[in-house]
Amino acid sequence: MARRKKIYEGKAKILYEGPEPGTLVQYFKDDATANNAEKRAVVEGKGVLNNRLCEFFMNGLTQIGVPTHFIRRLNMREQLIRQVEIIPLEVIVRNSAAGSMAKRLGMEEGASLPRPIVEFSYKDDALGDPLVPEEYIIAFGWATQQDLDDIVSLALRVNDFMSGVMFGVGIKLVDFKIEIGRVWDNEFMRLVVADEISPDSCRLWDMETGQKLDKDVFRRDLGSLTDAYTEVAKRLGVMPSNVTHRPKPTLIN
Ligand code: TMP
């Protein structure tokens, strides 16, 4: 069997060379990590759920005109994506205080913020992805001021889309992380949403009960991560119910 060339292996995904130049295949693993990989487990089915959910979110973004690296889902665990030059930043949007922000500022988790707040972390596992101000980003040349303005506006559009989609199924989008890539068309550069959008990279709380339906279930030992992600997928009509219930063939007399 022909072997594909592995381009990169991260904590939750593997990138392989794609079928055409400028494309990659993104494979979703079942591995879950937390606290910069101090805590690890294999969560059966997580990769399949995240592949489907990511497809759903990326397709929705494309339909409302937000550019992404996503081309199409290939199978249960893989999607075809455009090769991009990843900007080494985690772009985090927060609607309510939670996680590291709540801890840093001594805020109660769930406290609402006066407006969505966009913040940046420098992508470096060895340093624990430290929060960085815009000054650092520009001074160190990771992105220009124009890039940052465009990134903030992309991030806020993703926030509006994701908040609305989640609100429609009774889920509050507390915060999320995205990554941004550069795509070159000759000398013209465009910024696109890259990496993944899934419950691994969002905080999602049930609007009635406050139940967590995201990776905090794993980070904080709150129960089954597969059950939480399956609940999100079911509410969005992504899977598994609509995958297994194909219409029966009808006999034509
Ligand atoms: P934080 O509160 O831990 O800074 O996380 C903010 C959001 O970013 C949360 O939805 C989880 C997500 N996130 C990732 O996707 N990857 C990461 O490495 C980190 C630290 C956070």
C-alpha cells in the first residue's frame, strides 16, 4: 500500500501531503490532551466527531463569506484543506469570563464581558502559549498592524456566526480559539481561518443547565467527553442520528 507523506503531527491532528499541490489532508486523532499535554488520554470517537463538527462550522463560515482553509471532508476522520502559512498566534475570542481569563483576573466563571474580547497567545508549547500584546506581535514581525486589524475582524465574524449557531440549539458560546493562515495567490496574500473549529477549541455551555459540552469535561474530569461532543453534534443535526437514518428505498409500481 502506498504511504502518504506526513507533513506534521500535532496533539490532536496529523497533516499529510494532499493529492494536489497546495493541498493537505487533515486527519483527526482520538487523542485528547490538556494542560500543555501534561494530561493525556485516547477518547474513542473524538476524531470522528470533531471532523464532522469542524466540517459543519467551516462550511457555514464559507457560506456567509468568511474565508477558510477547508475544501471538503474526505471520510470519517479526514478533510482536504488548502495549505496555508500558519501565523504563530492563537486568536482567542471571549464572550464571558472563563478559563485562564477568569483565573488571571480573579473573575467568576460565566461573568459576562462588556463586549467580545479578542486576545492573542504566541504558539509555543515549550513556553505554554503565553498571552502576548499586539506590540510584541508587530515588533517581532509575526503579523503586521494591517494583518491584526483583519484578524480581529475575521475573529469577530466567526464569533457572531458561532454564537448564533450555538444559540439556535440552546448552547452558549463562552469563548473559542482559532488560528489564521496566509494563502498566497501570486503576490497577493489573503488571511483565512485555518486549523480546526470544534468542541476541543471552544467553551460551550448548555444555556439552561450550564452543563459543559466541550474539552473542559476532559480537563476537569467532569464525565464522558464523547457524550458531551455527541450531544453538540446531535443538537446541530450533524451526527450520528442523521448519518445512520438514511431514507429507505421506495418501490415504484
Ligand atoms: P483559556 O481560557 O484556557 O485561555 O482558553 C480560551 C479558549 O481557547 C478555550 O475555548 C479553549 C481554547 N484553547 C485552545 O483551543 N487551545 C489551547 O491551547 C488553549 C490554551 C485554549
